[in-house]
Amino acid sequence: MEFHLQQTDLWTSMEEQTKSIDLPQDAAVLPDPIHFPNSPSRPSAASVPTPWAMSPAPTNQQPFVYHCIASLHRPDGNILSIAMTKEFIFVGSESGRIQSWKLPECPGVGFIKASSGRVGAMFGCGRMLFSCHGDYRVRIWDVKMGNKRLKPKKISTLPPKRSFLVVRKSSRQMQYHTDFISCLAYNDADKLLYTGSWDSTVKAWNISENRCVDSFVAHEGHVNAIVINQEDGCVFTCSSDGSVKIWRRVFGESSHILTMILKFQLSPVNALALSLTSSPSPPSLKPYNFLYSGSSDGLINFWEKESSSSRYNHGGFLQGHHFGVLCLVTVKNLILSGSEDTAIRIWRREEIGNGFVHSCVSVIEGHHGPVRCLAAAMEVDNMGNMLVCSASLDQTFKIWRVKLNVEHLKKEIVRCENNNNHNPVLSPSWVEKRKQLQGDDYYYCI
């Protein structure tokens, strides 16, 4: 329960810090809500009016492997969630508005406005968008283009309103979350939606029937992330209690049972990502399955699934972030991590001999506050480029194009291995507040 309290104080402090610092009088204001840089260089600190704009700029220079193609400042509140589909990018904020862009050129195509509070989590699948709101309920949208603008249509709300029915107490506990919904995931094969909440529970929803089919207490603290293995239906959850748990549905039923607990550190676990990859040789081997978890001590632990026993064995950890890891996403053999130290790191997994080696191949810098959420996907341009979307507590949303040139990546690996002097670009008052909350021993530094 100790970690539950620490995590609550930390997120509260993040939001208070953003709202409490006054902007400098001469801070520049963007003429338009979205900014497209004319050059591939990183936007200057003065171009975004945020509490973090007075932080020192990083001094280390990297080979050009990425550039920011769009930057959006949201003065109406922090950006809390990002979702990507094959057609759209969606961004949810405290205001309750869901902004949208059309891929691949990324023009703005409108927004979805729900009068139900902040959009804490989102997930996109095909033409469906799932969004969690401040009333502890989920909206399901059908999203498509019409006359060059987004034409959203609300399909349903979970749980549905029952204004004319008296809901029994036991049924209400089954159907309703009682605290902030922090994460969700979708099992496409079984049409099951999973939601995780700060009330420590996970709920499974049958979206065809618009009802909750299972609800269970998953952790002792906040449930911070959920991912699903689409091949076997396994559900992975992580929490502020420092644990990662694996759940499996009972065959032929809707209930879930706990199959394994992965607990390697005492620090709160904030993010999860699953990576499935096929071994290049020999082709007869089964696909490899890796689970990654990001925690508040700055480490990214990873586990590898045994093909024979289906157990997950701890394979090690990735170190490089100076503060807590808040978000993770995987694309093929790449792992992207966002941190409180304002940096986005890109890691590459390579098979060498009978094992795998992870290396940091790039550090994306440009935000001036903790990076809270990420989304990424390969571009369909046959150029090998990756599109990365990031949102920070500096109230900015950025779209990056990352060039996955092999020669550049090799040079970047050498640079990352030889340079361990990356200084976090954080507001000094934020760093001091962070130390007061967690203590100096809470940090992990290289």
C-alpha cells in the first residue's frame, strides 16, 4: 500500500507543478494551434510557452536520425492519452476533447467532444476508437472520413445508462469502476475490451452485448497498464504495487485466473509493452515473445517466454533513463520508452548467437517536461521510416519522423555507449519537488 500512496502523490504533483508555475511575460505564443517546423532541427525552447521552457537545452548533439514534423501546444490542459490506427492519430486531454489527424500527411481533420471529463486512456482498432473518460466510463466510436473531415459516431457507452432501472449493489460493483480508468486493451479475436483502474480492478467487457462479463481485483495498488497477447489471449497487468501479473481466461468461460506474478523490483511499474518476433534462422523455430515493463526507478525490465513451458524468464533490464519510465511501445524489434527525464529512448533488440542483445540506438529530445504517453508505427512509404507520437506534461504533443538507417543506427550505438552525461532538461523546481516526494535514493542514475 506504500507504493499506492507514493504514486498518487507523484501524479498529483505533476499536474500541480504544470499549473502552479507562472509563464515568463515574454514567452512566445504560437500563432496557430499546430506548428510545422521548416527545418528538421529540434524546435527551440522559446517556441512553446510552457513552464519547462526556461530549462537549459541539452548540449550533446546526435547524428540526424529523427526530426519533429509537427508540434501542438494545448493550453487547455495536459495531454493524457494517444491512440493510432492505420488512418488516424487521436490525442485526448484533460478538457475532454479528442483531437484527430489523418495519416500519412498528418493534417488536422477535426475532433471529438465528449461532455464527460478528461480522456485518460484510448485504444484504436480498425475503425473503432475506445476512450475512457472522467465519469469512469468508456465510449466506443466509429471513426471514418467524410468530406475531408472526421465523421465520428458513438456506438455505445460502457456501462450503459440505466436511468429507469434499479441496479442492485452487487451488479453495480460488477459493472462500474469507482476511480480513474488508467488503461485499456482490446482482444480483437474474442471482442473483449479490458479496462484497468486506480480502484485496483480489471474489468472485461463484451462489446457486442454492452456488458461487463468479468471483474476482479488485480493488484494492491493502481492498475497502470494492460497489454494482451493476441495469439493466446493472455492478459498482462502492472501496478503501483511493483508487480506485473499474467492472467488467462478459463476455457469456455469469461472468468480469469492468475497464472504468474513477475516481481523483480520494489519500484512502482508504470508501463508495459509486448513484442512478438520471428527468429530469422532457422525458420522452424516458434516466434519469440518478449514482455517489457517500465518502472519509477528508471529501469526497463524484460522477460522472455519459454516456448516449451510458456513461462516468462527475466532476461535483464535496460538502463539509460535518469528518472521514472512512464510509457512504453514496441514496433517490430524496436522498443521506445518515455520518461520523466523528458527524453524518448529507442532501443533495438538483436539476436546474437543463442541470445538477444539490447542497445540504445537513439535519444529523442525536444520536450521540456515528463513524457507521459507514446504511440508509434512504421510508415507505409517503403522508406523504412517510423512515425512516433509523444505527449508531455509540458502540454505539448509532437509528431516525429525517425529514419531507421542502419549505418546511422550503428554510429548512434557507439555514441550512446560512450556518452553517459545526458542531463535531464527539467525545471529545477520540478526536480526539487521530486526529491522531496521520493528521496534521493529513489532515483536511478548511470
